Amino acid sequence: NKQEQTLMIQDWEKDPVKKEYLNVMAMCEPRTRAQLAEALKSIVASDFPASYPDLISSIMQQITSGDGSRLDAGLIALRNVVKVYEFKSAEVGSDGIQPRAPLYAIVSVCFPTLLELMSHLQAEVDRAQQAKDDAAASVALVRERLVCKILWSSAQFRLPPLFLDDENHFSMWVEKLLIAWRHPVPAHVGAGLSADELLSLPDWKLKKWIGHIMHRFFQRYGDPKRVEDESQKMTQFATRFLNTFAAPITSAMLEVLAWPHTRNIRLSPRVANLALNYVEAAITPAITYAVLQPEIGSFLSHILFPYLCVSDADVQLWDEDPVEYVNKS
């Protein structure tokens, strides 16, 4: 009707906004930037890709600009763009359109650059920590986490064709993720914080997302006989994942779980939980059990048993709120 027509925003009105949108995000303080990022999802759902064809190239210009604020804006924008397609069906609709096609195109364009960025950010973390510059290290860790969240939203529901068609590309992702997972958290970071408060730190937030990614990949592709998509490419990917990546990832999980014993580093409970979930799943396949079997004694005594013991915090909770203690247990 006429009233609805008068409320419609015309393309000529949208175009100037879309042209400057990412630049405005780069100039905003973080809270405003987060709100603009949420609004971007609505814009993408309405206009991308047909009426916003230069969005991804504009995002990549932000990411590769060399400017910190523009990099942050580009990563946040990309994360929100891929979230629009995170749970889209992989089936071609009755209109002949593949709902995930825009996501697959985004992955092909952006992910090689994101891999290079991960390498750069990991080098920045090393330099900052060697210089005892915690602020600079935190900035790089937050950006690494954003890259991991982009990967999660792009691949956790359905693998993009790039991962199936380019074996080397996926191998490089696993390599970068394991480097970040294994990177020790400096002893002074988190000093004085409770175990639950550790997850507020960028170091553990990053490892939480890596734990999510590794566990999801192992759940979906750790057994070629159980992959939901029985296509030849997916079966080949699952077979390669199990034979090539599952065992090294299992070793990495055990390594980090042992940090309280081997490095005197307290673990974030959430990160430990994700690692233990992975280890539980790794019991079944022979190739990963072969990694676990020699470590069972140490695993039970140094990793699992301490989690079963009553802690001072448990005693305090029991004294103050027995019902919550039972619920938590």
C-alpha cells in the first residue's frame, strides 16, 4: 500500500550509507562499532550480494590497510557477514539458488588473507610477550580470536568447498590453530584471578574458540563412516582428517591439559572442559587411542584426578550454598 511504499528506503538513499559504512565502523569507539556490526547483518540479509557487490572487497581493504582500527572494523564486519550464512541450508532451493553460495565465495576470497594475518598476529604476540608488553599482546590475541570466530561461523555447520578442494589450505589452518593452542600463557597473566575469571583474559578466550573448532571438526569428521554428507569429497576429507590431523590434535590437547603439572599454568575451566571433550571423543578411533594409550597413567593421575578432588572453592560453596554445590556437581 501507499503507506508501506513511503516507508521504503530507496537504493539511492542506501548507497551513500553503504559506501561509508565500514569507514564509520573504523572510526567508532568499540560499543558503537558493535552496534553497527549488528546492523550490518540486517543490511547483508537484505542487500548482499546483489545490491552490495563491493562489500567484501571493502572489508578486505580494511583488513589489509595496516591500520589497527580499520583492521578491527574489517574483522568484526566479516565475522557478522559470515554469521548471516552460518546455518543456511546447503541444499539448492526451489528457486535454483544455493543459500550458502555467498558464504563459499567469501571464504575463497578472504581466507588466504586471514591465514597470512594469523601468522602476522602470532608473531606480534611473541614479540609483545618477549618485550613484556601485555597490552600489545592482548590486542593481537583479540584479533586472532576474531579470525577464529570467522572460521567457526564459516565451517562449523558445513565445510566450504575451499577446504575440500585445497588440501594444503586446510592443513595451514590446522597448523595455525595448533600454534595458538600450544602457545603458553605467561605465568603472570591471570595472577590473583579465580579459575572462573581466567576466561575473561584474551589468552584463554582465544583457546576456548580453538577448542570449539577442534572438537567440532573431530565430532563431524573424526569417523569417515559417520559423516552426514556421504559425497566422495566429504568422505575423502574425513578420511584425511582422521589419518593426518586427529592424532596431532589429540597430542596437543593432552599437552595443554598437562600444563598445571608440567608448567605450573592454571587452565581456564572452560578450556579444560573443551579439551577433555575432545579426549573423550578420541578414545574410540584406533589412530587417536594409540596417542592416548601410552599417556593413560599420567592422564589419570596428573590431569583427571585433580579435577575430581574437592577444592577450597568447593568447600566454600558447600558451606554457603549446598543446593548450588549439588547443581554444579
